[in-house]
Amino acid sequence: MSRRKRLSKGIRKYLRKEKARIRLEIHNMADQKKRIEELIMQIGKK
């Protein structure tokens, strides 16, 4: 059974704010989902 590595508090706060910003600025649901997935991929590479 593998455990996921937990992100630091600062990164989680950053993700929450960026996701909220994306949801406010972009009204197309498909585009929102795509942008959020890109954001998560960028964070995962670090």
C-alpha cells in the first residue's frame, strides 16, 4: 500500500488560490479543467 506524498502548506495554499482565479476568469468548464490540470502538472514536476 503506497502513500501519496503530501504537498507543503504553502504549495497547497498557492494551488487553492490559483484554482479560484482560474474559475473566476474562465467560464468554459472544459477550458477550466484543462488549465487546472496543467497547473497541477507544473507543480508535480517541481
